[in-house]
Amino acid sequence: MDADVKEKYIKAGKIASHVRDAAVKKAKPGVKLLELAEFIENETRKLGGEPAFPANLSLNEIAAHYTPYKNDPTAIPENSILKIDIGVHVDGYVADTARTVAFSAALQKLSDASRFALEEAIKIVKPGARVAEISRKIEETIKSCGYRPVSNLTGHGLDRYFLHASPQIPNVAVTGDVRLKDGQAIAIEPFATDGRGFVRESSPVLIYMLTGRKPVRNMDARKSMEFADKFGGLPFAERWLPFDSVFKSRLSLRELKEKGILYEYPPLKETGMVSQHEHTLIVGDEPLVTTL
């Protein structure tokens, strides 16, 4: 990996870890998700980074992809579990990190299961390590804690302005001989649950990604396309759009979707509670965890 690129990955990781830890301290029952999301995104920019995706603040059985909408009144409930998933980029080079905050002793055990799995997985990371071995260790660790890994959520490689590059790093044992490469940037993110171990798409969709440009007639749709294009193919939040009302935002997005140039990230829902922990690493003989 080029030294300049590595430095950008490291800077993004330092910003992400600082913002993540500050957000964890702010997250308490009664705090509104919108307040927390805006803190995360504003703090990221203050420190010299940009959000690589909208702050994901997923409660209880929602595993991922929930971000608040404009004027969202949702507050953190008592006896809940919150996944704080943050992405930061510096010149397109991404740090992706998550921590779970549990607001009961029972849910803390669930949080610990994904944290332990992440710690054990990191121990295996080195050039030539088999992804299948990392996945097996994640599954074994979560099951040893009495929970299930979420089988259809995975860790992933990272590339410039590309959040889900190769390789996929499943949270359950797999076959195959895919191996890690020296200098590769990866994100490992175990999800543990007391549910079925499989997420399904739910609603409302609040995170999108522009996949191209096409002529659009509606002025608001054109305005949304121009706005989304600034993110270089990274996801954006509905609430970021430059409109005063949710109605206008959603109407403009509907035309972009009909044009086939909008990718949706629906909230991913389990039948039970879910925890998640995640770090970004640069693979090496001594792997560098950029988001510690």
C-alpha cells in the first residue's frame, strides 16, 4: 500500500474511533437518535473527515441501516440495545467501525458476544490467512456465548469510495480458499443475536446511493441527483437532502428510483435483539487496526 494512501486510512480511522467513543458516551436512554446522528456527522467534519455513510443508529432487533429522518422523534428506550455504526473517509479512503451500547445486564452479554468474536477474529488476520478461518472463529465464539451469528451479514474489503469491496468476510463458517493480502483494507463486523440468525429487509428506507446520472424532468429530482452526485458513489441520508419537507425529499427520490439510478439500503431486521462490533484493519504481518 502506498504510504500516502496508508496515511489517509490511518487518519480516517483516528477520526472514526474518536467520534465513535464520544457517541457511545452520549448514548443514553431518552437521547434522540437524530441528536446523536447529527453529533456524529458534525464531529466527523470538525475533525477533518467526511461521513462515508450516514450514521447508522440501529435499535434492538434492527441490525443495520437505520438512520434518523428529518425531525425524527425516536429516542433511545430503557432496556434497549443500540448499534452505533460509523463510517469516515479521507479523500475516499474509509474507516468503518461500530460499537454496541447495551442498557441492561442481559443485553450486555449479547453485546459482549459480538465484541469477543471481533477480538478473536483480529488475532487471525495476516497475509495469507484464509477468510474461511476468520468466519469459523466468529461463529464459534458467538455460539460459545450462547447466541447465533447473523448469517447474511458480512464483513468486507474496503477500497477508495467503495464500502463493500472484496473479500466478503461472513460471520458463519464457509468453504473456499479466499485469502487475505498484504496491504489490504478490510472491515470485520460480527453480528450476534438471540433471534433466528438471519435478517430481512424492512422499512422505511432512509439511506440511498446514487449509481449513475440520467436526464430527469422534475426540478427537485434534478436537485437531489446533483446533491447525491457529490458523494462519489458513497451513501447519503434522506435527511441530508436540501429540502424543508420529508414529502419533497421522498418525491424527488422516487423519480430517481424510477430512473434506475438509486440504490436503496432498507433497515435490516431480526426476530430477536442484535449486537455488532466492528473495526477496520490494514492487513500485514502485524495488522494495523485503524479504528482502535
